[in-house]
Amino acid sequence: MKFFFCLLGLVLIVEGLPYFACPDQMKKWVATLQELPSSRLRLMGFVAMTVGLLMVYLFRA
């Protein structure tokens, strides 16, 4: 459980860094995301999950 919370903390750091470093550009990027069709967002999410799963599988401790 300790390892899980450590990973969760790292994910939050990586997710929050762009909002902290360049908030104005993130607002523009989020507005662009709203214009994309749901099917494209779904595909991007699936690809991200697949890459993440492969990384966990290949580099697990």
C-alpha cells in the first residue's frame, strides 16, 4: 500500500506540473481538447492506458 501511495503521489506531481509551470498555455490546450470528438479522446485514452500497462509490465520491480 505504501508503494501505491508513492506512485499516486508521483502521478499527481507529473499531472500538476504543466498547470503550475504554464497555466495560460494549459487553458488553451484544455479548450482545444473540448473541440476534439469523443472518439478521438477515447482513442487517446486507450493508447495512454496501453502504453502505461506495457511500461508497468516491462519495468515492474
